[in-house]
Amino acid sequence: MKNYQGMMTIVSKRELVKDVFEMVLEGKAARFIQAPGQFINIKINDSLQPYLRRPMSICDYDDNHITMIFKVVGEGTKILSQKNIGDQLDCLTGLGNGFQDFQAKKAIVIGGGLGVPPMYKLAKTLKEQGVEVQAVLGFNSKDDVFYQEEFMDICPTFLATMDGSAGVQGTVLDAIQAHQLVFDKYYACGPEKMLDACVMAYPENGYLSFEARMGCGFGACMGCSCKVKTKPYKRICVEGPVLMSSEVIIGG
Amino acid sequence: MKNYQGMMTIVSKRELVKDVFEMVLEGKAARFIQAPGQFINIKINDSLQPYLRRPMSICDYDDNHITMIFKVVGEGTKILSQKNIGDQLDCLTGLGNGFQDFQAKKAIVIGGGLGVPPMYKLAKTLKEQGVEVQAVLGFNSKDDVFYQEEFMDICPTFLATMDGSAGVQGTVLDAIQAHQLVFDKYYACGPEKMLDACVMAYPENGYLSFEARMGCGFGACMGCSCKVKTKPYKRICVEGPVLMSSEVIIGG
Amino acid sequence: MANLRVQLPGLDMKNPVIPASGTFGFGYEFAKFYDINCLGSMMLKGTTLEPRYGNPLPRIAEGPSGMLNAIGLQNPGVDAVMSEELEKLRPLYTDKVIANIGGSAIDDYVETARRISAHDMVGALELNISCPNVHAGGIQFGTNPEMAGEVTRAVKAVSQKPVYVKLSPNVTDIVAMAKAVEEAGADGITMINTLIGMRFDIKTGKPIIANKTGGYSGPAIFPVALRMVYQVSQAVSIPVIGMGGIASGKDAIEMMIAGASAVAVGCQNLIDPYACPKIIEEMNEILDDMGINDIHEIIGLSHQW
Amino acid sequence: MANLRVQLPGLDMKNPVIPASGTFGFGYEFAKFYDINCLGSMMLKGTTLEPRYGNPLPRIAEGPSGMLNAIGLQNPGVDAVMSEELEKLRPLYTDKVIANIGGSAIDDYVETARRISAHDMVGALELNISCPNVHAGGIQFGTNPEMAGEVTRAVKAVSQKPVYVKLSPNVTDIVAMAKAVEEAGADGITMINTLIGMRFDIKTGKPIIANKTGGYSGPAIFPVALRMVYQVSQAVSIPVIGMGGIASGKDAIEMMIAGASAVAVGCQNLIDPYACPKIIEEMNEILDDMGINDIHEIIGLSHQW
């Protein structure tokens, strides 16, 4: 079998909320995943359309399964959402650095919108490592909320919605303050605005997972390089997607 | 429903001989077919690959069905051959002039290789019109022969193969001479070489169906125009594919 | 539903969707598929002074997301186009059409323009100085700004209708070409014509197209067309009709955002004879979703960035 | 199995398949996927005299059957490439590599070439005079024959290794560019670089790529690449390494039939990290089916027609 690459079969698919799908893939390629926060890069079709692979965050995984959650935002995700159970996908797995530092007493995982999924496996992993975990999940409104129950089964979970229709009104940071949550390390994934706000509020002891348009997903094309304090640049797809809060350059 | 266009469903598929498939399509678009020798133009995929439609001759048809026979020669026909029963195809039907003159006492239909299929419905039509029909089918060798029985159910059928492994050794013309077949009108479809030979042997009272690379199949792109004696040019897809032997310019 | 009506020199169009020359014959072929009066206008098959058979077959090859063609300006000549082709079209289409003019020498262009620009059904001329498939057949006019200006000026002098010049993308500096024809009096620009390409039969090594090279069009060239329309529409003050790989309403809107005042649909008519009405419908849906009331709001929307 | 070995100036390659510059990093990234010693050679990421971060993000957009990129020559600079990147590659790849050199001024090209051409792992230089994504960054050298000749001559004067010049397709006359660099002493030509394209976000009207324009590559440009390689390979006597949209062994063979003495594989490495070994395998199968014993039999096979 090829390194990092393999065909994976769709074994389950459900729409969590409007246009947001959870898909479970089965296949040996799952075993290349070494840490939560790593991602997979999927060839949606064996045709030329869409041309590029689609990088997807990993919500949960084991040696033979990958759970991913994606939102239909364009042609690629639309085609993906129309795939059926039994269909196969050409996947590159175990990409990126992922979250590797689990040294904490009391940690908080922060997920915003489609940044929520990778926090799920991370929360489970932290808990296994004996870390006291709390989760803060941010959405636009009540109707967008997904995986709340799943997180509550693992750890205390707090919601924030921009319109206040569920949990604290405002951002994930507002929720952290409202509940006066205490932590010695945090992990975050979400829109760049949210990540920048986290870094400004908590410059230290944080790990943030960034998104970028990628050509390849494995370090060849330099399409996703961003400036950081620790080096001239890091490739989101190889030295990322997880960066330390202390090295993030806002708008880098 | 749109004129000439419709989705048709694959209801049967079988490999007649190596790489040669018979496919039956079901759908209302079949009713736009008005004459044997007309063709359909199929969008193989809803993706951009392959880009162009694939013109296919019609072996048999009724108001709701089209039988076509094709050989896997490239990407498009390969993908088509891998379609399954139940799959749908976007088809433009009833294209071209087809065979329209059935005024004959004793006719001969001549098919060479993949030119055999359109002769089948033509032979049936001629017979219905009270014409005495004979069929001459040419193939490279015994292993390439298909639809011999189907033709024999309709009319006297004679074979020619280039290697002599079945029927008369040589071309369809050799078979016509060997069996001293008599006819007052002939109809032919096959490789250009064969059609040119027919025209040279029998300049009058013949109808020949030609092939050409087409852009559209319905007269818009001028991609398939050929020179004829009766006009500056005819479009194989509209004024053709059937031309009169008397108007054909060899190599036109 | 948003207002799609656009006015361009010589053309008052109920919507900005125009079938491109060479993919729509003389229009009437499509009347068997739908009522072609839904079209903003149409660009007729390239017309020359004398009848032309064009290039030998094969004239068509396929590429990834596109096709190559080398028709070679096959047409019955300007007089037959006016007396026969346009008369077949007359009962089927009520708005003005765009006559596409091809040639090998300036005199041919001029005489063809003089004759067809007088026809009542013709609202504007499209001067094809960029046909890649005719040897000594216009392409040199399409790659040299001075010659492009010269032929434009000559045709403008005799034309009774506004003149649009069709630009070739096979140049180093498309903006220089656009400025040259604008300065020579062109009323508008249509772009882009096809990219010159080839395919080969790997068994024989022979070029698939008898003419060897062909014009490559279809979605494959869309990003190149967008770039050139973006550059040219900011460099000239005459309107640009954008074309090159438009296959959907979304593509048409992206092309107008790039700077096109209207769009021409080419290859897609060959893949799907219903392409133009579908694209008009899709444009309406997208503009409604975007809450846009008038198509003019999106023309050149990208120029602010 | 056919002989695939080809000898080009500075390169003795076990097969004619070379990953293209900018799609293969500095090679070692791919060693985690397969043993990169199966490759005929490799073209390193574009290297400049000083380190460059390159363009802001987004740098990538998608097109039909292709992608646009505007990386902007991101690289750690020639000294770091030699001391760090090539040292990472050394244990993983035993054959000679092709160093791709970018720049903004002739002096940059010359000094970069002088330094990296001395490196033992470097078999040849690829002079990138056609990067469309760096402002005042080489593209002017790539569209003007005199300037192309000038920079080629200057680099040849200092290079210890053969020099290949990478040509831009965004020109009116690719043959004139090829002849100019041949006449200036180029040992070979690599072509084609990307076509300049754009895409827009229809919601905001904003160009998707921060640099606005990007280089369009992938299967979409394959027919254009074939045409230009066909024209250039017949006009010059130095070898041409053909690239532009090659995605399969069949494509590679068609490119060599067009006149290429070797091929470079670009985008396809990004879609499928195993592209190059697959293409080598497919070439072997096709040549066997065709009953060809030596790859040289198909180079320029089309020129007889």
C-alpha cells in the first residue's frame, strides 16, 4: 500500500444541520493519521472536475476509519455531499502536524463553526492523557449548532452564538469570559478572525489550527505559506495547520 | 419536453464480441427518430470529461427505445462501456437525414464493421415496405462478426472477412461478386475506404452513410462538411450522414 | 427579477447573452430546439466576400475541457448570406444580429462590410481579425496593432453599422491591440478568440486536425479570457463583449464582473444546444440570490479591487 | 521494455520524466511517497539570489481542468538552497538535478547561476525568464527576444553547467523567443510556462488570487503546449523539454511526438503525488503496445507530416 494514500469507502453519511454533512470513511489509509488536527486531502472525482483535491479536517479517527464534517460551500463539497454510502474516495491522509502537545492541567478547546470538528478528537485525546478539558463552541445561530451533545459526553461544553439564539451571545471569547473559564493551555480552530482574536486575547500557551487554499496539501507547491515569528514562513499544510499562539503574525 | 433532447436510461447492455457493446436506451427522446440511418449524440458524462458528445449510429429503435452498437476505441467509448443498467445519458436524437428512399424491387444493404448496425433497422424497414432485401456484412475476421443471426432472421445474409475466416475472403464487394448478388438499389455504411469502393463499383442507385468527427452533430459548427457534386458542400450531421452515390466525391 | 437589458452600440439587447460566431451557424439551426427570440443578439457565422469551402477534414479535435477547431471560414459568401441565410433567419428572429466578417486582405473586409452593414437585420459588425485557421487569413491583422488599426479604420469608413473588433489572445500584449482598434474608431471589442493548439494521434504521430493547428476553445480557456477582459476593459473606454469558455450563468456573471458589458457563448452551444436559454435563466437566479436589481451593477465590479 | 534513457546537455536520464519546477519543492517532500530515484531528473523550486517570501495569500485558485497559482518565487535564497535544501535531498536522490533560477535583474540571474552551477548535484540550470507572478520579475525577459537573449548570454558566461531557458507561452511569436535564446547560447529550451489567467469571487467581485493574476497550468493548457513545442522543436536545433498539462503516460508520449526530447510533469504532482512513477510506468506499457524499442523513435514523430 502507498504511503499516505489510499481509497476509502463511505460507510456513513448524515446531514447534521442544513448543508453540513458528517461522513465516515473506512479504509487502511486511516492508519497514517498520527495526531488530532491533522487533515486529509480528497480527490472528489476521478474526472478533471473538480481539478484540485479538497482538504478536510478530521473530526475523529481510528486505524481504519475517518470521520469528517464538511459544509457545502462550492462545487467540490456539493459533489462530495451527493456521494453515496459505498462510494470510494482517493484520499491522502495524515497530512499536517496536528496537535501534539498535550501537557496541560486544565485545557480549553475552542471551535468556531466548521472549526469545531477537529476539536472533537482533540478533546477525547486530551481527556485520555488525563487533562481536564472544557469545550467552547461558537456558531452563528442556534440552527447552525452541531456536535454539542457529542462534546458534552466528553467534557463541560459551553456555547456561543453571534445572534444569542443559543448559549452566550457573541464570540467564543465572550463565552469564555461569561463563564469565567480558567485554563493553562488552549487549542483553537475556526475562522481566521476568531483565531486572530484568540491570539490577541491569549498570546501565550495556545495552539491554533489555520486554513488556507492549498494546491497540494503536502508541501510541494508553497501555495499556503504564511509568515510566522519563528521562521521566515511555515507551510500550513506541513509545518501547520497548527501554529503556536506565540508565533502567529496577525494577518500573516 | 425539449425537442430532440432527453435523458435516456440504459435498460440493457451486452458485449457482442471483444470491445463491441450493444446497449438499449429507454426514453421519450426516441420518438424524435424518423428514419433508419439517423444518429444520436450522447453526452457521456455530466462532467467536462470527455468534453464533446459522442455521435452513435442507431441499430434499431421504436417510440421509446434506441438500440446502439459501439466499439471501445477511446476514452469516451470506454467510459460509456462502463456505464451500468439504470444509468442515464443525455441524448440528442433524430439527428441527420437517414435513409428515406425505400423505392426498390431488390435491394442490398452493405455493412462494414461498425457500419453494420444502422443496416439492421434499414433492412427491417425495407422489408416492411415490401422490398426484397439481401444483406452483405463485412468484418476483419470471424472473431469480429456480430449480428449475423439477427440479419438472417430478416433476409438472406452474406459474410465477407478480410482474412477469410468466415464467409467470402475479401471485401463486401468481393462477397457481392462471389454470390453474384443482383440489386437495383444499394445502401451502405462502413469505413470510408469501403464506401469509396462501393461508389467506384456502383456509381448509381446507392445511398451511403458517412462518418466524420463532429463538433455538435446538428449543423452549427461546420466541423463535418464534405464536398459533394450536388452542392458546394454538405454537413454530414444534417444533409448527411446519408449521401447519394451519384453525388459522392471520392476523398471529398 | 433583475433587469438584464443592456444597450451597446447598434444593439439594444433584452439580455447580455449572445451566441458566439461559428458555434451557432446562421441561427436558424437552433430554432428547432427553442425560440431563439430569447437571445439578446447573435453573432453570425464568419462571412467572407467570396464563398469558401474551408479546410479539409478532420476539422475538430478534443482537449481537456475544450475542443480544437479548424473550419477555415466555410461560408457561402456575403451575397448568399444576405439573400439566403438571413432570409431563413428573418421569420425566426426579430432583434438585430451581429454579422461576423472575415477576410485575407483589407479590400475583402471593406467590401464585405460595405455590403452586409446595409442589411436591415444587421445591428453591428464583428470584425474577425483573429481567425487562426486561415492561412494568410486575418491572423496577421490580429497580432499587429498597426495592421489591426488599419483594417479597423478602413471598415469603419464604409460601415453603416457600429463595428466591434474581435481580438486574438495569441499575443504578448492584448491591451496594445485593444487600444489600437479603439484609436482606429472601433465601437466595441469582442474577446477572446481561440488559443492556437494542437493534438496528435499517438499511433501515427499525425496531427489530428488536417490543418495541423486549430483554435482551442471551451471552459479550458475561461481563466485566460477573464484575465484579458479584466485588463482590456480597464484600458479602453469602448464596451467589451466577453467570451471564452462560458458554460454557465455563473461563468457569464464572472465574465461581466471581470469587465464585460455582455457575453458571448461559444462551444457550450455545441455541447448543449439549449446552453443560451439555460445561461439566461441561471443568470436571473444568481442575480436574484445576490439581491441585484440591474445587471449593470456587476459590470466591472472587480475593477474596484 | 523500451529503452527510455535519454541524454540531454548535462543530464544523463534513465527516463525522460522530470517533475517541473514549483510543483516538487526541493524533491525531498516526495521521498515520503516513493523512492524518487525513479525520476530521470528533477527541476528544483525557483531559486533567487536573496530569500523571498513571495506573494500574499491566497496564492491558489482553480479553473476547469487546471489551477492558477501566484506563489511569487518563494524560496530561501541560493545560499540556503545549496547549504540546506540540497543537503536534505542529497541522501535521497543520486542523479543530477536541474536548478531553476529566477530573478528581477540580470545581475541577480548571473550571480545566482554562478553560485548554484558550481554545486555537484546540479547537472543543468533552468533559466526562468517567464515567471508571470513576480512584478518586474522576469516576465519582461520572457516576452522580449532581445532581453531574453541578453540574460541568456550573461548567464551562459558564468554557468559551469548547461543552461536551459524556460519560455513563456504568453507571447505572439514563441519561435522568435526560442531562436533568440538559442542564438544567445542556450543549451536547451524548457516550455511552456503557465498561461496568465484570473478568477473572481462572484459574491464580492474580488480576484480570488491576492496577486490578482496567476499562472494557469494543468491539462487545460496541454493543447497549447503541444502546439508551441511542435513549432519550436522544428525551428531550433537545441533540445526541448516539453511541459504543460501532462497528466498521463499517453500525454507524455504525445508531447514527445510533438517534438520534446523529454517531458516535465507539473500540476499533476500536486493532484497525485505518485504522478511521475505512474507516468513512467504508463509510458513503458504504451511503448510496448506500440512495439517501440527506443523512446527516441517517437521524438518529433509528428514532424514528418
